[in-house]
Amino acid sequence: MGVKAAFIGLGVMGYPMAGHLVKAGHDVTVYNRTGEKAEKWAAEFGGAPAPTPAEAAKDADFVFACVGNDDDLRAVTIGPGGAFEGMKDGAVFVDHTTASAHVARELYGAALAKGLGFIDAPISGGQAGAENGVLTVMCGGEEAQFAKAEPVIDAFARSVKLLGGPGAGQLTKMVNQICIAGLVQSLSEGIHFAKKAGLDAEAVIDVISKGAAQSWQMENRYKTMIEGAFDFGFAVDWMRKDLSICLEEARSNGAHLPVVALVDQFYSEVQKMGGNRWDTSSLIARLEK
């Protein structure tokens, strides 16, 4: 049966995710900082736009959000006109923003004080995953709240898992980004080496992708990396934001992330090349400049 839901933040991820909720039979109200985007979404999917997060959240069973960073998340939840003002007792807020574990725990506490549920649920799968409804959703929070939200999250997910208490979803997303950073740098160096060695780089990757070197990044990015085309995914600016979250968390928990620190520095070089909005596979560009 459909539920009454709200979705806050209609960026490249949130826009199609909110659409999948409608397609799954849910009654969806949306809020976006740029109102024209909310109007466009409503015209496309048949849901309703709202002027504030609080208005969007009114009477909703579940409120979803996918915004930019910790400060954006605080603004749409506990700020003036924020969702927590409008949510009814017992409603659950599901946050898909990639943010810090600290803000997840902070907002969990704020929600609990108001009789609300809160789940930190960052996502992986990129724009294509959002558009096709096959995202991986990493969750932190209370088991009972997760059990209520999981069937609704399924509208745009291939995999949904509770990893622990508040903040565990964000910590798991950090692990995801740590692994990706190293993989993309290694793939960049491998393709660069193949070219310098006089090999057919595409043929080389086609062969080694069938063996132990295989990865999602290799399968989905090697051709565009060889071509020097970087308009196909997660932007460098966003990746640097995520890696800064990883490095800050590592400073507090004592983890050692030398590869992440180095790759973050490499991405800063890509930004200086004008590649702020290039996708993360553009690490190869700094090797070939």
C-alpha cells in the first residue's frame, strides 16, 4: 500500500528518486531550494510541490532528503521552516545525503526529542543508479525505524542494509569512497602505463577486466578515460567533499588513510586544471597533461 511521503532536494539524484516513489504508488510532496525545479518535477510525475521543507513534510509518514552537505542538511531539518517543524509524531526522516557521521548522530538526537525517527542512508550507484532505481543504500539507525522505512526505500534501491546505529550508514559510505579513490587512481595509472608502453589500452583493459583486476570502475569508465571524456558521473568537487569527510573522521578515530590523502591532493590538481565538474575518472588527466 502507498504511503504519504515527502522528498527534499531534487538534484541529479533526488529528482529521479522522488519519481520512483510516485511510480511505486506513493503520494509524494517535494521541496527544492529552486522552486522551478519542484514545479517541473510535479508536472512530470504528478506529485505536489511545497514552499518549505516543513510544508512538504506535513502529514507525511516518511520524509526523504538528498541535499549537499552537513549545513544544507541542518537547514532543511532543524532550521527555520525545516522538516522537523512539520513532521507528525512517529514519522521517519530518511537522509540520503552524503554527510558526516557527526551530523547524522546530531539529527538523530534532535528527531528523537521530537518523537520522530531518523535514518542516515547515504547512497551509491551514481546518477544512472538513481534514474534506473538500482541504488545501494547504506543505513544507520534503530532497527524498528529501518524495518518501517525499508519497503519504501526499495522503490529506488537494488540493495538496502542496516549497518548499525546512528551514523553507521555515513561511516559505511566513507568506506565506499575510500575504496573508490584508490581504484580510480590505480586504473588511471594502468591506462597511462599501457599507452606509454605502446599497447592498445582498450584491448589490454578488455582482457584484464576478465580477471582479478576487474572492478566496476574498470568496466564502466575505461573507454571514456582512454578517450579523455569526463562527463559521465560523480563530479570531482563532490568527491573532494566526500574525501574531506573521510579524512576528518579518520583523524578522530585514529585510522590511517595515506592513499586517500594522496588522491585528494591529486583531485585538487584536477580542479586547478578546470576539472571541478569532470567526473572522478578524470584523475588520468593529470597524468597526461
